Amino acid sequence: MHVMRNLVRRSGVAITGAVLLVAAACSSDSSDSADGSGGAAGAPDDTDTPYPDADWARGDAAEAGFDPAVLDELAAEAEAAGSNCLIVIRHGELVAEWYWNGTEPTTNQEVFSATKSYSSTLVGIAQADGDLDVTDPASQYIPEWVGTPSEDITVENLVSNNSGRQWSLPIDYSQLIQAPDRTGFAVGLGQDAPPGESWAYNNSAIQTLDAVLEAATGEDPLAFARERLLDPIGMDDSEWTPDNAGNANMFFGLHSTCEDMARFGYLFLHGGNWDGEQIVPEEWVDAATGEPSQELNAAYGYLWWLNHRGPIGGALQATTAEGGAEDPDGYLVEGAPEDMFWALGLGGQVIQVDPGSDTIVVRLGPGATEERYGAAETSTVVTEALVEP
């Protein structure tokens, strides 16, 4: 049953190798630590949608349509892969949960690049407020780029990872992380290609969203995130950390729990609505997760990973129209629903949203540099364990 899953695992989704040992080590210190079309097809009707209060309501896995024996098998695999927690939400109820390695529901940890999906969401909220538009040149908020090859980069380029900003593994996973002022470092880099001509998993470019958001909103992005996103959906056990200069970390830096991460996934499952309050515009949710945000990587929206067919870009090299994709015509996870989407981070940090089955799966792991668990594995909760869709 699990051979195919191993064949479709995408090594490029989470960087591997010694270069990330630096990232994992440096980020362990918490102090360092659109418009658009598409559509989250199959998103459930919110008319009678249950939302969690301080805690998620608990339900029975079998009654929710899962085969408990298969779930137990998948959980055993997650435990063997070093997982700290694994939970499953269906129809608004927490129907399966496991905690390992001395963790419990309130234990928070670094979620690495899963933070990026939250950063994108802050841009969507700021756009809804009228503070910015994704079509704006980022140089409108980053004056250092005026009169340079970076002047025409849009905010949308930054959240799509096709800005063309300078990128390399040493820059992103050593120099950026070790910089006391990460935003200043990222803003000061150069340009590798014109915007829109290459796709790269560019942490430094994403970090510049700190400067964009602060200039656009007039607020510290961490305070903005707490007030407009984390608190309204009850992410009380989560903390978004700054760098040593006090800048908001944008490409990683959120410390969270399985249950809090599920709240964020549930927000997007329901089109940005939380118990009657529109936290994020539905149009933004559609633009971020409904369709690829550019043509160079079909697996990427606005800092969310998607499951659309096409060229699949990974994190180890840039992709252009001439090539570089890990798979020129494939899926992030073969056999998973095409409208499934993920927030993903180093070491197999996963928020999985499946609109078609009204299901959220969250897994948090140790942040190891060897990728042993990810989207291919969490997808099996829906493709193998869910027997009554």
C-alpha cells in the first residue's frame, strides 16, 4: 500500500542536506527565530459550520468516515518518522490525534517554511484593508529598489516566488539566517533575472515582505499578525518570532502547535471565514490556493503548495521557461486530489487542506535535515484511510 507513496515523494519540497543543518541549528533560538481567479473547489457551505472555541470538539474517527485500523497504521509510520504530533480534523471535529516525544497539545515548536503561508495571508489582509495591492511595485514600499533592476518587482512576484531576486543555497540557508538584520540583508541583495522569468524558493525575497507590510500598514507585522490573524482564530499557543534586529521573520519563525495550525488550515478550508467573521477575503483564498500563481511551477500559489498538473519546481534549483523543473509535467503528490493544498516546512511540518472531503491534517516533526515525512504521507489520510467520503 505504501510503495507508491514513497515513489511520489518530492525531495525538493523541503530542502535536504548539510546546508539546512545551519538553518535548523540557527532557527532553534526563538529570538532569531489578489485578486485572482481559481477557486477552492468543493469548499464546504458555512451555513452550519462548527468552529472551535478554546478547544476543538472531539469526534469519533469511524463515525467521521475513517478506517481506524488504517489510521493507526499511518500514525505508526508517522511515529517512526520522528513525528511530534499528528491530528485529523473532519467536519469541524478533531477525530484522531497522536502526540509523541514528550509533547502535548499545547507544546509549540518552530514550523519553518510553513510560516510562509501565514506571511502571504498578511498580504491578503493588508490588500483587503486598502493598504496595498499585489499589483503594486514592491519598490513603492522598499525605496532602496527604486532606480535598480528590482524596481518593477510586484508584491505578487514576491508571494509567487518569481521575483527574480538574487538566490542561492548559501545565501538563503547560511548568510540570510546568520544575518542579525535579516530584512536589511534581504533588501540589499541584487537581481538575478527580470521578474516573472524564473521561479525559485527564495527565502530572502520572501523576507522583504517584512519591509513591504510595515511600510504599507504602518504597523509592526508581528503585531499586525497577532491582531488580525492569530488572535481572531484562537491561535493562543503560537508565537511569531523576530530576528535579532526586531524584524518580523517572514520565511520561517512561527512557533505553533498541531491544534493551532489546524485552525489556520480550517480558516482557509472555509474561504477565510471564521465563525461569521471574514478574516481573509475569499478572493484571496482562491487566488492563493485555487490555481498556480505563475506558469513556471504548477505546484505553487501565493506561498502555498498546490497539487495541479504541470511543471513541478522544487527548492533546490531555480526553474525557468527553458527548464529546471524537477518534473516537467506531473503533480506534487500523484494520486492526491487536485484541489488539495499545503503549508509545508523543513522536517515535514505540514498543514494539509482537502476541500473535497472537508478534512484538515496537521503533522509536526523535529525539523531534521533528512526529509522523512511530508505531503505524500499526510495525503494518505484522505486517499487510504477515508473510506466514507
